[in-house]
Amino acid sequence: MAEAARHDKTARQLRLLSDALDSGRLGPVRRLVNTLSPAEIGNLLESLPHAKRMVLWGLVDPEDDGEVLVHVGDEVRESLIADMDPDEIVAAVEDLDIDDLADLVDDLPDTVIDEVLKSMARENRERLEQVLSYEEDTAGRLMNPDVVTVRADTSVDVVLRYLRLRGELPEHTDHLYVVNRRHQLMGWVALQDLVTCEPNMPLNQLIDDGLTALHVNQSAQEVARQFSDHDWVSAPVVDDGNFLLGRITIDDVVDIIREQAEHQALSAAGLDEEEDLFSPIRRAVRGRVVWLGINLLTAFMAAFVIGRFEATIEQVVALAVLMPIVAGIGGNAGVQVLTLMVRGLALGQVGASNAGILLWKESRVALINGLLIGALVGTVAYFWFHDWLLSLVIAAALVINVSSAALAGVLLPLLLRRMRIDPAVAGTVVVTAVTDIMGFFSFLGLATLILLR
């Protein structure tokens, strides 16, 4: 319900914006933009064609420019930055958090990067360089070095006075991190414990050392899983020596989860999750034609199999009518298993230790489904063509193809992962090719053996 309401709100805002932009009335557009968060503005920018997008971008409060750039895809961000002067870009990004700025650096012109670094305080510049030294999609690249640390040999009253002197805390601060003199993490103290206990209580009595810190080289995927498992709002990031380097907060993890969901959904169709909805035709063609070409190759392979049984199809025309059923059911069965496997691999739930058990389970599920669907289709085929041998052929072919689909759906993602190929990108193409070829071969091969003997 909440998701549907959010989509309705976005659609309503988009309609109002489009109507106002078409009429040339920029006052209502400016008032609407001023009521939106940077994330909402980013969503609307991605929903508009280039010309209207540039008009809306020009109406965004310059103080929000940096945050909006963080919340749009790479292609849209590239087009927005190209429309900005270097001074505007520097002003937009100079107040961003270090982790957000690290996300933008690769998209900024080199001259602008130099200006941004010059405008930063030495401490923040060193923090940014530290974050950029880690690989993308790791905890080190996601973390914000801005953390609040305290020593264990103090009292609650001293810590509270220290916090008042600071004046403000970083966003999503729910814990203070306790470190020793070498800045190694000893544990953390919840803010709620600090404000509810006696002021003279020693801080070391409140330290929680039972939670697990994130390692700086952990993957973004593993970071998201840890947050989900432990219901964290924030988590510390440490290196091999347990030195506290920074922290990751829940807002960054939400972005990770959203990006992973978009990646799985769009990669299955051979699309880039960062592609602009209104990207230039040449770029869109270039990004999609590769996978269309691969699909075409697999289609020719399936067509080759069909061609080998041309004489059989000429003698039994009903085979041409029923062939799409065999291929379609097999393809759907394969994609079902593939989707479960890709999800399991993404969540770390599937590996060498349980792949055999999963294969055995899916094989039995496929056999039962194949028998049920085969019996149903075979019955329909009998009443349609009044040929019980033809009914037997298509029923047997469905059992074979659905079983093959299960094997392909389980084994191919594991093989692709071992080959360092993303199963979410290549899995659907390969599994569909296997089920098409196996479906046609089993159906037409059985027809040749049984109907034309």
C-alpha cells in the first residue's frame, strides 16, 4: 500500500510538472520543487525528457544541487553536470558528506576535481583520499570517516559535556565508538544508554563489545546482508588491525539494496541499471544490441534444431502448432529456478555445500510439475487432434524439458559465477537457449521415433 501510494504521488507530481512546463508557467514548478526532498527531485528529473529536465534542473535551489546529483543515475548525472559551470559544480559538492562526494568524484571533470580538493580542509581532503583508495562496492568506499569517538576511562558526565561542546552529531548517530589510544575499536555505547543513566557512571560499564564490526574490504552486498540480519542503523568499519576507519549508515544501505534490486531486474533483460530512461537513441541502441545479438545467435541454434526435423514437421503439421507450448513452458520453468538461484547467490544462501541438495530438490519439483503439465497438455492435444500418440509425445517432451530447465536453472548460475560472469546478466539468455533447444529436440525427436516409425 505504501509503495503504491508513493508511485501515485510521483505520477501526480510528474503530471503537474509536465503540464506547468508545457504551459511555460515556471512559478508553480518552482513552488513544487521547493517542497520536495533531493531524492524526490532526482526521481522527477529521471522521469522527464532532456529538454524539460534541463528546465527543472535550472529551478532547483543551488544548495540542493549536490544532494540531487547523488540521487540520480550515472547517465542523468552526466547530462546535468555537463550543463553546469565549473564554479557551480564546486559549490554544489563542497558541502557533501565524504561518502557522497566519493560517489560523485568519478563523474566530475578533472579540473573541477582539483578545485574541489583545493576548497576542502586538509583533514577532509585526506579523508576523501582515504575513501577513494578502496575498491568500489566495498565497505571502505561506502563508509563515512566522520565518526564520534570516546575513551573508556571517562564518565558519562564527561562524555555528555563533550557532546554539548561539539554542538552537533553526524546524521544517523545512534552509537558512540569507544577506542583506545591507538584508535583501535574497543566497543560502542548507545546514545539512549548515555542519556538515561547516572552522570557519574564510568563509561566502561556501558560499553557493548558483542557486536561485529564491518571489515573495510567487505563487499557492499555483504554489508547490506549484515544490516538486514542485525537491524543496524549504523555500523563501524575497521581494518585488519581493528583500527576504526569510519562508519556506514542505514541510508547508504537502502541505496545498496535498491541498486541490487534494479540490477537483478534490468540485467535479466540485458539492460544497464544506470541507463537514462530518455537516453539518446544511439546510446540506447549500443547498450542493447549486444544482448539482442546473443539472443539472435541462440535463436538460430534453436532454428537449426528445428530444421533437422523438417521432414517430420511436414508429415505431422500438428507439431508446428504445439512446438511453442513445449518451448514456452520450459523457458518459464527455467527462469523460475534461475530467479531463485540468482537471489540465493546474491544473499550468500547458495554455495558448494548445499548446491547438491538444492539440485535434488529442484529436480523432484520439476519432475512433478512436468508430469502434471504434461498430462494436462497431452489431454488437450488428444481432444484437439484425436491422436493419442501425439498426446504421449508432447507429454513426454514437457517432462524432459521441464526437468532440463531445472538442471539448467541450478547449474548454469553456479557455472557462470565460477567463470566470474554475473548470472543476473547472462543467466536468462543461457537458460532460455537451453530450454528452447532441449524442448524442440525432445519434442521433434520423440515425434520422429514414435509417430513416423
